Amino acid sequence: MPVGEDPNRATIMEILKELNRSEESAANSTENGLEAAEIEERLVEFWAIREGRVQVTEMIGMLRANRMIEFDDAQRYSWVRKRNLNGVYRITMDGKEYLRTNLENRERIF
């Protein structure tokens, strides 16, 4: 665990980073976003998750409640994933602003 790092905040930032990456690399709106299982898979080695300090599903719920991410439950076929999606989470403008602000503040501190 990084010294002084809050596991909840750190996990929130990691989820937002992953969803932002998904948006940046998406070829189209169908490919933009990640299923809950994909988020969990990408964070499996993240220190707060690996140490059992935070549950990804709880952080996803908190991010949704604060409108930093949204859930699109439309059933679509993903040509990239070669399967039907069971709904995806996407970063919102509020989530992008939170991510940007926190990354800028962190860079100033160090």
C-alpha cells in the first residue's frame, strides 16, 4: 500500500482511469465502456483490491450514485470482443472532471 493513500479514493481513481482509457481507445459507441467483470479483471492486481481493502462493485455503485459513471444496459454485439455485451459502464463528464482535477492536484503535490 502506498504510504498515506486512501484505498477507496485510489480505487475510484483507477476505475475512472480505466473507463477513460476505454473511451479514448473506442472505435465506436458500442466499444466505449466496460462491463463490471472487465473492470474487476483490470483491477485484480491493483493494491487495494489485491489486499481486500475495497470491493470493486461497491466503488462502482458509489461512482454511479455520484454521477461520475453511467450504466448503459443496452444489449449490443461487440465485434472487438466477439460477443454480446451485458451492459457497460462509461465515464461521464463529472467523472472526467473529478479525474482531471485529482490528477492535476497530485502532480502539484509531488
